[in-house]
Amino acid sequence: ATPSFVAWQVRDQVDARANALVSTLAYARSEALRRGARVTVCRTDASRHCLAAGQPCGNGVADWSCGWAVLAERGGTSTLLRAHASVAA
């Protein structure tokens, strides 16, 4: 029973993370429409700075498990709207 429980738990964590990212994308879209401004979703490091494509975060991985943020841009200034923390390994 233990192996199937572990597999279920991993699937549940992946599903929860995917749902959080989809929710973030929907939020970013609605904020872009509401504000009439560019809104960006990016992967972030521990300091909530956007990472370039392929750039690893503090734990050495280069995927979205590092965490992500939603930023609104207006007049050349970015404002943090929402951040999603990284997943503990």
C-alpha cells in the first residue's frame, strides 16, 4: 500500500502546483485587462527577482519549482502584484 500512497501523494502535489500556476496566469490576464498595462509572469529566485530562461535558481534547478511572480509594468516601473513561493524539496 505504501508505494501507491507515495505515487498518489506525488500526483497530488503536481496537480496542486499546476492548478496554482493556471490560477496565476488567469490572475495575470485579469490584472492586465483591469489595469490596461503589461503584466508579466516570471520564474523567480529567493529574492523574487525574475530569472532568465534556463537560468537556475538557488537550488540549481531551472524549472518553475523555483517559484514565480506576477509583475505589472507602467511607466518603466515594475510593481510586484503576487508571488508564489518555491516548493521545498
